Amino acid sequence: MPSRTGILTAVHLANIAKTLSATRPYALSTLYLQFHPQVAANVSCPRALGRFVASVYQSSVTWLGSEVDLRIVTGSLRPNGASFESFANRARPTTADYLFYDYALSSSGAGGERCLAERYPGVKVVELDTLPVDRVSLPPELDKQLQTYRNVVLGGTFDRIHAGHKVLLTQAVLLATERVVVGVTDGGMIKSKKLHELILPAAHRIEHVKEFLEDVDPFLRYEVVPILDPFGPTATDPDMDLIVVSTETARGGAKVNELRAQNGLNQLEVHTIELLDDESTVEDKEDKISSSNQRMDLLGKRLRPRRPAPAHIPPKPYIIGMIGGIAAGKSKMLERFRELGAGVVDCDKIGHQLYEPGEECYEQVVATFGREILAPDGKINRRALGAIVFADRAKLDRLNEIMWKAIAKRANEEIRTLNEQHGKQVVVMEAAVMLQAGWHKNCHEVWSCIVPREEAIRRLMERNQFEEREAVRRVDAQPSSNEEMVQHSDIVFCTLWSYEYSQQQAERAWSILQQEMKLKL
């Protein structure tokens, strides 16, 4: 679906729910809501509409749908921004498909709206209501606290900007008269976040915050910087007046002032914003609008567009490489895909089989590492073999050279059998060393299954009756980290929550793949 941008000029704010809902049939991607100059003339300062802005963002998904990125242009309330000439001179948006008005254009005597139409040649003009423009209807309650500050600061992760972020950032904008400083967390500060492996790189998040701020109010100066500790520039910048926090991070505001006092800096006023409730929340998710919920929504979905098949891989069967950490729930996820219709190849199981007497690898491994690795029954004692190879990197590399080549050969044979004899169009191949062995290069795409380190340790202690020390050792000895696996993945699953939620992820991914394969056919 093509990206469509709309600009709504509103004067009847008391009818905003009806007005925004009326734009839904236009299938917009982005909607800019700006205030008619008469609104600015009827409020004492932009901050007066702070509560209105927050309420609109909270209900925007209900009124517009989750696909629309709403941006409320509070800069249209400032003296230098409250005119159609100023609207037309804004750098963004660069293009627009629709100009919406919540009033009859025939009632606007000045005709300033023509500036916008000229700014966007070919734009479609839509009157969403027939009310006259001169009957300004403000929200029933305006903010009574109207104090503003020269320099305002706030911080956050700002991963995939959502309504809660928009409220936080916009309140900072409404409170500022000159400068807004935003600290965007990075490094170790994001490690405690749920599904932190899916958080966008800091450079991307910084750019998204800058774009949003410049969209909603181009008349302030913005400094958006990465921070590696809870204080960022607040620890040293003397030119700050107010810090904006949420009810969740309110204690951080007090800590900032403690540090500023130690550093001989002025105390910051603290403005606290209530977290927004998520009106569409479901079981397993947080009740508030959060990036964690958004990252959970990414599970079982494509993280990037489907790539063309590598030239050296036949289009059929379609091979998916499945990777995942220890105790991450890979085995159960493989069962789900087997039940959904996929063929399954377990490379770890193949590896165990190839150690058996009579297999080609058996003779090679014994010849390479000596008969002292054999148990009394003639089978390879894998613990004895492990003691040798894990003490000498060169010997481990030699064992991998023997085993990986044989495992890949056997896996390819099983894939061919599943396709030719059992009619499997999709085969999921699971291997713990998929990335290290380079087998992912022989797959059409890679899927991964992850859980947090602490959860993997807990599961090993509960399932395998390991002591904590042994569970930690095994988790930390894994060939790939969650971050590395996610970087190579087209689709990611996480089995941290209920059985049903993991099942939904699997069914979602399978449905996406089936639809794509049918479309391709």
C-alpha cells in the first residue's frame, strides 16, 4: 500500500474524535494535526492545550487505527507559527496527499488555506464538516498551569516512537521556550529492557526523535544525544531549568537534582507526566502504552522484507534455518512447525547419530583423537572427547571440521527426502551452531528463538536439575548470543510468556510465509 500523508487544520477541537475518525477511509500513513490560527488567538499560550494533546494521542489508535502516525503540530500555536503562511513555509512534510479541514472553506473569508494548496500541487482538499470557521470550539478543560521554561530536558529509550513517547516529547516542547535536550539511552542502559535485542540502534532512535520534534514544533532548538548513564548532560549542563519525567521515572528526577547539587549546579524543576494506559492491551502484555508491548508485537513477524533466494539454493523446498539458545524453547517451536506442515531437520540429533559406531565420522574422530575417547562398549565417550577439544582450540576446530561437513551432508539428504518423498514444501532446519558453521548461507531465511539469560538459567535448574553454577556455565558457553542471533534473523520468537502466546507467534509466522509463497506462485 502506498504511503499517504494528510494535513488536518482543526478549529473545532471539542469535536476532535469525530474529525479524526472521519479521516480513516483515506488510509493514511501519517496525519499532521495543526491548529487553525483562530485557536492560537483564543488560548493564552501553547501549554494550555497540553492536556488536550495527551488525550488525543491516547485515543488516537481508537479513532485512527494503529497504522496511522499522528503528529500534533503544537508549533502552530506559537505566535510565529500561527498563520497559513507559516504552515506553508514549514520544511515538513515535504509532500501531502490530502488537506483536511474540520470546517466549511466557504466560511473562511481570508482564504489563507490557498497557501497550503499551492505548497502541495495536486493535493486533494477535503472538508470533513460544514461548521463555520469562526465558531472556535476549544476543549472543555484547558491547562491552568501555564509557566514555561527556557531549557527543558528529558530522557528515555524512545524505541519505535509510540503515543506515550509523543506525549512525553510534546509536553517538553510545550513547556520550553528556547531549547529541548533529549537523552536517548544506549549501551548497558538498555540491557534490562524486555526484548532489548529488538531495540533499534541508538542512531536510528535519535534520528526518529529529531524528526518528530522538528515536525511538531520547528521553532525550538533541539539537542538529541546518546546517554550511557542515567544522568547524561544533566550532570554537567548549567543551562537547564526543568526536567520532564513520567510517573515511572520520577525518582530519577530527584537523583538528577542530588547530583547537580554535588556539582554546584542549579536545581531543576520537575514536571511529572502520567503514563498512558494501553486501551488495546491483552494478556501477557503491560497495561501501559510501551515500547516493550510494541517489541512483543514484532514476534512472529518479519523484521525485514523477504530477501531474494540465494542463487546457489533451489527455490524448493523452502529452507528455514532455526537457531536459538539453550532452554529457549526451540524443540517445542519445531514441534509447532511440524504440526503446521513443515518438514523438520534436527542437526544436533544428526550430530549425535554420526558419533555412533559404523558411521563415517566415528572412524575419523577415533583416528584423530585416539582410542582413549572410547567407552567400554566401543561408543565415543563424548565427555572424554570434550575434555580434549575444549582444552585445545586447534583440536576443537579439527573436530568441527570433521563433524560440520558430515552433518551438513546428512541434513541435505534429509531435506531432499522430506521434499521428494513426503512432499514437504517448507523445511525447518535447526542447529545450535548454524551461524558458526555457516549453514545459514544455505537457507532461504533464518528464524530464531530467544529467552533472557536469567530465564534460560532458571529453566536449566528446574528442567535439568542443574546447580546454578553449572546452569550459568552452560548458558554462557553458548556459541551465539541473543543479539547475534537476532541480527541474522528474519523472524524472531520468544517463549518467555504463556504457551498460548508462543503458539500465536508460530502461527503468525507460518501464516505470513504461506501467504508469501502463494503470492509468489
